[in-house]
Amino acid sequence: MRWPKGVQCVACNITRISRIASTGKTGKIRRILECLECGWQFTATSGTLFHDSHLPLQTWFMAIALTCEGKKGISALQLSRHLGVRHKTAVVSESPHPRSDARQDSKPLGGEGQTVEIDETNIGQQASRRRS
């Protein structure tokens, strides 16, 4: 989805890339891509709001789907049970991501002139009522 014409470097848009398998900090094998022109190393999530996340994309997508499914969203405790993650992780994945705000140079969702259908959902928290 990210590169419909083939993998391109996120820094210089060159298609000459090399696939590298290396060992990460935890000892797990991580697969990265390296540009053969500029030497930039990147992954499919580089430059996205999922960059630097320890959660797999499938878990993120499931969290997004579960959060949007209900009219009032889903509690972090219930989300942690569904996803099989700690409560603290569910709280972070449930809250709006700081890098998810629309940028000025972003393109319309779905493309120019396309209709996008969405359902209503509650995102964020309601302001608490304080007594004076």
C-alpha cells in the first residue's frame, strides 16, 4: 500500500534498495531496508505514526478497529484484554497519537474528489464538571 510502484527510499525516492536482516537490542531479528544511493536505513513504518512502536501493526490495527467499533469507544482495560497487552500499553494505544494530527501538506483521505464514508465515534475524554 505504501509503495504501489515498488519500494522506494523515504529520503531520496530511489528504487535501488537492499534488504538487511540484523539483530536488534532484544536479540530478535529485525528486517530493514537500506538505500543503495544515500545509505538511509528505513522500514515500512518509517515516517508514519507507527514508527518507533514496539507493537506489531496487526495489534495497532486491531486497537484502532476496536476503538472505532463502539459508539462510545472502548475502555483501556477492555482493550488490554482483547489485545492481550498490559493496561498501560492499551492506554497509550487508545489515546490519540501526538503525530497523528493532520499536517498542512497532507492529501485528502481517499484522494482528490473521492467520497469517504465514516461512522461516528467518541475520541478523547469529556471535560470534567467542576463545582465552583
